[in-house]
Amino acid sequence: MNRTLTINGSEKTFADSQWPVSVADLLGKLQIDQATVVAEIDGQIVERNRFSETPLHHGQQIELIRFVGGG
Amino acid sequence: MTALMIAGKEFTSRLFIGTGKYASNSLMAEAIAASGTQMVTVALRRVDIDNENDDMLAAIDRNKYQLLPNTSGARDAAEAVRLSRLARAASGINWVKLEVTPDPYYLLPDGTETLKAAEVLVKEGFVVLPYIHADPILAKKLQEAGCVTVMPLASPIGSNQGLRTRESIEIIIEQATVPVVVDAGLGAPSHAAEAMEIGADAVLVNTAIATAADPVQMAIAFKQAVQAGRLAYEAGMAPASKKAHASSPLTGFLRNET
């Protein structure tokens, strides 16, 4: 059965074999450098040192945020 | 020139730099270095999960520059608090430039939401530098709430109109017990010098440098203008008057007085 995550507002579907087991795994699959982002799951911040131990569940809202230039 | 203290940290440069709108990270890094700044602002945005994202922080030496994450994009207090917490989680830094700008056309700050957010953030241990309209009463309330500076705008963000709020900023400077940083709208080095001459403790500049034809040279121009303005303020400006006051002696003219 396929499961979904809403990542930065867009829904992503994962086959069981592709399901990311943790935040760190998700970032790896998306080819995003862990050191440069902060994550929020259903409105709760996940500290970077907990990325690999934080599991993901079907239907969660994930925000992946990074620093950009700004004034 | 005296140093500036904010929240126990010393700044010998009174020019703060925004990092938006640069054509490249390397140009940004060069302009930052040329400006002599010790404080740079950054923003938080969603990662683009379908494209490669460059890591702009890699271009900023965090041992050299105090990073000041902003809450740009926040439309109310709750969004600003959320962004501040994310910024702290992302950077480990608890300094935040608090900005709440519900109106996308003029990007003017919402004073009541800013105060509400500041009260929450100060309680949570953040070092809060709020961006505000040049409102002396609001500045006082934010100072009482525990903000470490107030940052009144010169004119709308990115407008390059200069110090349109001068009279109100003068009142803020007269009354504030925390440093006053003039932020937004300074489009030319002379605008920055003017803000410093009237006693601002520092200025924050982004657009005027980042979008100049030569941002590195413009960074140097702002650096010198800020230094000149501060030196003039500390030297004590000679008063203005309507009538002329001769600089040369009014005696010994080459004519016979009748």
C-alpha cells in the first residue's frame, strides 16, 4: 500500500519499499544536506540531532526549511 | 569612534548588512567583507524539494559575523514566533530580527503583532531586535518588553527613499535606552550618514548595496558614510541658523570705514 507525506505543501506518495524510515532518510532520498535544513512535523520542530531517530507516519505534514539571503 | 554594545556583544562596525538580492553568494561574501560589518541578516524559506538548493550560509563565516535571522514573511505574531523558533533550531542562534509585515505592498510593520511576538520571544530567551515604524511610543513599549534594540524604518523596505521619518526617529533616539538601528529604505550613503549624524547607533542596509551596479564598491561607500556620520555625531555638530555668520574676520577690510 502506498503512503503519503505532504512536504512543503505538496503531497508525495511513496511505495512501501521507498518509504523513508526517518527524517534523515527522507532528506537523503530528496538529496538534501541535513546540515543546511530544519524540519517541522505537524507543526513541531524536530532538532537536527534527532533527524535519524525521528520516524515518519502516513499523512504527516512536513516542512523543510533553510536559510536564504534576506534583509 | 566608540563601539556599539548590543546584548553584551561589542560591535566596532555600525553598519549591519542584509544578504538578500545579491546576484551570487560569492558577490555577497565579497560585499560583506568590504563593508566591514559584523552583523548580517538572513531569512528562512522552504527548501525547494524539486531543485538543487545552494547553501548560502556556507558563504558566511559565522566566527566573523553575528548572524541575525529575520522573521520576514510573517503576517502576524504567531507566524513570527514560529519562524524565530525555526531559526533558532536551524542555526543555534537565539538572536532574531523580529518583523511582522501583513501588507505586501508597502511591507510596513504591524506594531501590535510585533509587540505581542516580542513579549513571547523575550520570555523564551530570544535576543529580540524588532523592526518597527518610527513610532516612539511603540519603541518604548518594546524596550520595556526586553528588546535589545529598536529598528525604526527610514522609509519602506527596498524603496531607497532615504530618511523620510527623520523627526520621529529623532524622538526615538532622544528617548531610547537601547540602541536605535535605522533599518529599511536607506538608498544612498548620504542617507546612512544622515541617520548616523542625528545619533542613530547603527544602520541596516541591504537593497542599496546588493542591487548597485558594483555592490562591493557600494559596500565601501556605505562603510565610509556610516563612519563619517558617526564621527560627526560624536564630534558634536555645529548648530544651523537662518542668518549668515561670517567665517572670516569682519574687521581690517581694505577700505576706509566712514
